[in-house]
Amino acid sequence: MTSSMETSSQATIKRNDLTTTSTTDYISGFDLISIEGYRQDGRKADELRHFRVSFNVVPDADGSCYMEHGNCKLLATIYGPYEGESRSNQEQAVITCDFSMTSYCVSERRLRTFGDMKSQKLQMAIQRVFQQAVHTDTYPKSQIDIHLKILQSDGNDYCPCVNATTLAFINAGIPMKDFVCSSTVGYVQNKCIIDLNQQEEQQKSPQLILTLMPQRDDIVALTCESRVHYDIYNEMLDAATRANLQLFQLMKEAVLTQYVMFLLGNKFYIIFITLWIFGLYIVFTTFRTTPTNDRVLEDRIEYLQGEVETLRQKLSQLQPGGKTLDQDSNGNNNAECQALRNELKTVKRKLASKTGSTTPQQGPSLEYEQLRRKIQTQTRELSYFALDQMNKIAEKVPDPFRANWQKVIDRFADQYRVLLAAIRNLTDVDGYQSWREQEHESLSNLMQARLNALQNPSKPCSDVKRLSCNINKGCGYGCEIHHAMHCFHVAYALGRPLILFSDGWRYNPRGGFDEIFHPLSKNCTHADVVGAEAWARYKSADVVEIPLIDNIHPKENFMPMTVPADLAQRLIRLHGNPFVWFTGQLMKYLLRPQPWLTEMLAKKLESTKFETPIVGIHVRRTDKVGSEAAFHDISEYMKFVEDYYTTYQYQNPELTFKKRVYIATDEPKVFSEARSKYPAYVFYGDTAVAQSAQLNSRYGTESLKGVLLDIHFLSLSDYLVCTFSSQICRVAYEVMQQRVIDGAWRVQPLDDVYYFGGQNAHNQRAVISNTADWPNEFSFQRGDIIGTEGNHWDGFSKGTDKTSGQSGLYPSYKVEEIVATAEMYTYPEVKVKPDNPNV
């Protein structure tokens, strides 16, 4: 027992001695850090010294790197691999190191001769490090020489030598397992300081040198010759690790910059042209018609037609009178006959898509339309990513090369527009545009007929189940219209007519909604919704009041952003964003203008001399800036306006046109700013409307007229540039879809993807697996469902993997949209003959 106590006491004494000794060491060098936390050279404790590198400074070497790290300047060169001395059993390359210093590199002005003990230790340490880090097994029976020359010393020589040698190896093209980074850490005044200079290194304080392969998280070498407490040692080790990670980023950026400089030559264009040709090959082989395959399909059709006809004859002999040819004695569908019919339809569709038939009635296949849109979407995502990365590189490119690099960026952007123009022209030459126009009109007629039947039931309104909705949400026009749209969407889904209340509407207090637009119904009035019950009883109650979409929990699956299941396939085939098209049709019925409004819009259109091509921009500058949306300078809008017009010119090379822009804004100064900065454009818009849209005059009938004019002209534009955080922008985009054919692409939002306030989850499906390589990126597998929260327009989107639960950024090009569908009322009472026979 006594012995045990003595041992414990001795251990305590040793710990106390260690602590006392260490404390004495730690407080030395008190003046190295000021009260404000700055070191003698102006750095903070966790700040690296100035870092700059140049490559290929020794032409005859296989790889070379000149490095300045603080006041330390050195040159690292690599020779090899080459055949070394005969080593019959050598399975790996041998690495040698030669280290020397100039006579003027230190203040003592003395030459460190070859072979002195310190130089030999450093050489051996460098050899050991890179014997581990380099894939030496790639070069058996060979030798690689490292030559290090210190031109100016600034304390520890080992760390800069390791870092410079790493970059020299990379410059030589010799494969390595990872970057090798090395840094020093000192403990001064109870604080860790990284990347010691000569003055700090000479102080009597604990110091640690860590050499690390950061991506593999492997420690290659670790030196600590001071006595330190375990906790302080861990603190120093963590600081050294962070310092090496900072160095790794600097070294990686230096290598990337070197690569960029390499690309500035003709080799860049060779690579670019190669990729371009490869892309064209993929496109052409995708749509190329193979005569042999077509012959097989035609033969298959003939065979199937014969089989169907034979089966029909057999069935007709077996059928008793009064039964259809496709029913057996029990009245059930004959499975074999139906299967043959289905296969016949499938083969016909495949043949139609392959032969490139220009018969409008035939129509494109669903697969063709989806692929055509996918090519355009992927092209845009590629440009977002490439241009964002190239612009980031431009910030780091040295001044002498920056102008050339900007030319590379401009050339890439221009070739992207040429490619985009070709993709957009596909619809003009593929022979299906007549079908698209007919299908658009046919579906629109069907939707309007259904909505008319919904709102004007054949029975007395009191005999059908119905819904009520109050437009007065207490927000702006776009917000209140979308609230009414939410109600109308629910009404369509349930097959219940909607009665809209607008008494005291802030935009027209006296006459309400029905004085601006036609009433929703001819025979359902406010009197028909007396005693409306709460939403919770919508399945059984005769009259139900629809609350704000944000107050419905849980949300039903038929709520935005879903489309009717019975129309889904037609909508997906017709339009790149089926929900936007569907909402546009609901809005077409909801916002039918009264005659006076129709006349006002027509007169304004005539007096404005509104002509195409024209791009509409909506610049929001008052209530949402700083709260729901960021400020966007006019130049951000005009960048995409110019992109559109350049692409449009490539689409129509023989056409001469004026570049017109319609401006809708709540800030009158935007007009003068745009006209002064962009004199080559013709700007349309009304400063009086902009004045009426300001907060102090936004509400009232006159202001409403201005809003309606802006939405009308924006929707008539060929292209929109705006912020989707603005409800006005989204309303204009939705109304635009009533007029254009497949206009999903005709908008460039500056902030967010399209959304509907209070919507159900916006989901995407991963079509390519992803391994996280970028900051804040997460990995996922093909088939995972990802809830998207927005596109950053830099090649990345933000969201959450609903399979793994991971959140963060993900590459936009690896996912596809999931079109949400729901079973809704199908309106069997509506019989509309389709304008397009092939639907």
C-alpha cells in the first residue's frame, strides 16, 4: 500500500515538474504577440506568410518550382526518372536529394558546405518523405533526383523545401499519392502560432513540425523536440494540421493556375474542338436513322398487323351476337388481342421517331421531346458551371495573362451561344412544330371547357358541393392572385365550383375583383356559400372555405405543384414544365378581362408600338430588397438580355433587328440608368407605372392598372429576365405559357428556381451517382430522391437527399425533375373533340 502511494506521489511530482518547466518555456518570447493579437510581422496567430510560386523556371529540368514563402526564397528542381545505376532487384525508383544554400541566404554570410550535418539530415528527411509520397513503383530500376537551393533563408528550411519539392514533382508530371504539405507551429504566450519566421523560431518556446498528406489524412513526418504537456501537444498538432490544410489550398490553386496558363496556348482550342466534335457525335448518333433497324421495325409492324387481323377473325367466329370483338364470353377484355395492339402502337411510335417523318399528325415521341429538352438544360448547366469556374480562375491569373484568359472566357461563352442556338432551332426543322401547336391548342381548349363546366354546373349551384375563397390575403397583387390560383387549383382537383369573395379588395375597394375580370361563374353566387365549413371537412361537407395554403396541414397530394394524372402524359410530352402550363391555363380562365380592360390593354399596345423580338425584365427595388431578395444591379439583367439577343442572332443569321427591352419596375430611376448605360438598346416602359408601384402608392385601382399593363407586356415578351422571388415575375411567366409553345426555357431567373408559395415538396431524381469532391457537396446514388431548395446557377443546386438524409450542394446536371401528378376529378361530362388526332 505504501509502495503504491509513493509511486503515485512520484508521478504527481513528475507531472508538476513537467508543467513547471513547460510554463517557463511558454512565457518566453512575450513580446512576439501584441495585446491586439498581432505578431511582429503583422500576421495573426493562425495566418500564413506570403506565398508565391512559379513553375518551369529551369528549362532543362523535368520539373521545377521557384517559391517565395515569407522571406524564404528557394528553387526546387526535379531530374528524372532516368535509368540509374544497375540494380537488378530494384522494383521501385530511387529518390536522391541534393541540398545547398547560397552564401548570402543568411545574415551570417557563410556558405553551408556540402556534407555538413544539418544539410545531410535535411536531405535524408526529404528523401524519406518523397519515397513514401511518390508512386515509385511506377518507375522500376530508375532514379529521380531532387535539387534544392536556398536563395534566402527565413528560419526553418525543411518545410519550404518539402512544399516546393511537391510542386516540382507535380510540374514534372510524376504521379504522387497526394500533395505533401509541411508547416511549423510554436507555442508562445499560451497561444499556438503557425508558420514561424526566423525571429519566432529563435525564441525559446515549444515548436512542432508536421508533414502531412492532407487528402489522405496521413502523417508523413512529425517532429517535436520540446517538452510539452499532452493537452498543449494536441493543441499544437491541431494548429499544424489546419496550417497544412491552408497550405494545401494555396498549393492546389498554384497548380491550377499553372494548368490554366498551359491552356492559354493552342492546345486549349484543340481540346475544346475535340470535345465539341465529340458532343456533335453524341447528338447525331442519338438521332441517326439506321436503315436496317427501320426495316426491322416495318417488318414487325406488318407481322403484328397480320396477327391482329387473324385474331380478330378467330374472335368474330367465336363471338355470340351483341358482343364486341375484343370480349370473351364473360365480357372481359381479351388480353392477347390487347397486348398485340399495345405492341403495335409502341413499334409505330418508335418507327415514327426514327424515320424523322415530317407529317405533323404523327407527332414526336415522348422520349424525343424529353431528350431534346434535356440537351438544352444540360447545355445551360454546363455553361453555368464552366463560366463560374473560369471567372474564379480569372481572379487568380497574374495580370500579364489576364487579358488572354478573358478572351478564352469570351470565346467559350460565344461557342456556348452558338450551340444553344442550334438546339433551339431543332423545333423548326424536326417537322413536329405543327403537331406541338395543335396539341397546345387542343389541350388549352379542353382545359377551358372543363373550367367552364366546373364553374357553371348544369344543376343549380345549391345542389352541388362547392368551395369559397377570399382573395383578401393582405399582400401584393401577385401574392393575392397566387392565393386565388391555389383556391382554383383545389377547386379543379375536387370538381367543386369556386366562389371568390373580393369585398373591400385593396386594389379595387368599390367594385372588387368582378369589376376588373369576368366573374368566375354565371350561376354560383355569394349566397351559395352561406354556412361554409372548415377545410378539415372538405371530403363530406357541401360548402367548404379554403384557407391560406400556408395554413393547411398536412397538405393533400393534389395541391400545387401537381398536375392532373389523366393529362400528365400529354403535358409532359408538350411542355418542359407541365405545372407552369397547367397554372397558366387556370389563370387564363381566372383573369378573363372585362371589356374596358381589354380595350385599355389594346390601346396601350398600339401606342407603345410594341414589337418583337423583345426581352422583358422585371426589376424589383423596394419592399423585397434586403428581406426576401437581394439587390441586383441593372448590369446583371442586361448580361442575360445580351446573351439572348446574341443567341437569337445565331438562330436567325440573315435577320436584322433592333434590340428591344421592356422594363417593369417599382423604381423610376431604372429607366434613365438603363438608357444611359446601354444606348444600343431600345427600352420600353412607363415611369408613371413605376411611380405608382412604389410603396406609398402601390394599392388602388390606378396602381392596379399599371401592374396589369406590366404583366401583360412582360407576358408578351419573347424572353424574361427577373427574380422568381417576385410574384409579379412568376405571374408573367405563367401567363406567357398561354401564348407560346413549350416556353419553359423562356426565362432566366437571377435568384431562384420557379416555385409556388406553400407548395408540396419539390423533388428531383438522381440519374447519375455522385461522389462528393467539392466543398459542402454530398454524395448520393442513382435513383435517390432529392428535395431541391434552389439552383445556384453555378453548376450546383442545394437540397437534401431523402434517402440518406444528407444536405448541402449537389451537381445540377446529375438529376432530373420529377413531375408530380395526382388523381383529380376527370370531368367525364366534358366532351371536346381533339384538334390533334394523334394525342
